[in-house]
Amino acid sequence: METVEELFEQLVDEFVGRPGVTPPGSTGRFGSHALKVDGSIFAMLVRGALVLKLPRDRVTGLVATGEGGPFDAGRGRPMKEWVTVHGADPDAWRLLTQEAYRFVGAR
């Protein structure tokens, strides 16, 4: 079974060739383990979980079904357009990451 880090690396490999996408850097700052499109984060690995930027209503739906949970960046309250994906299903990760890429890339 693959670790979440290995699954995230697979996402990086898959998405880095897409228009506007840059791979994670090594700065150690917020977003240092993140995929970005046109300079904005759409997927990142945080505390051993995949975190994605999606529309607010989509985040609410994922939390309601148990597929995801609220993401708190350490400020004591969840961020409305960010979700922590539950589980480590490569197919689910890929589909949700595609949604995040389209959402952030369209801005």
C-alpha cells in the first residue's frame, strides 16, 4: 500500500505538465508542499492529508458525506473553500484534484 506522500507525488507527476502548474517547492513555508496553478495553491499535503481548494458548496457537500473534513490552517477556524480529503484512494484523489485544478485555474 502506498503512503499519502507517495500518492501525492503521483499527483505532482500527473499535474506538473498541465498549463500553469508548478510543483511543490522546498521553502518550508505555507504551501511549500503544494501544487499551484498560475501561482495559486490548488492541492497540498498537510499533516499527512490531501488538502484541496474547492468551491464552498462542494466543500460543504464533501464534509456532509464524510468524504472530507474541514481544514483549519492553525487559526482556530475552518477555511470555507478548503477541504481535507479523508482516506487515500488514488482515484478519488485524482478526481478531486482535477476539480480543484479547474476551480483555481478558472479564477
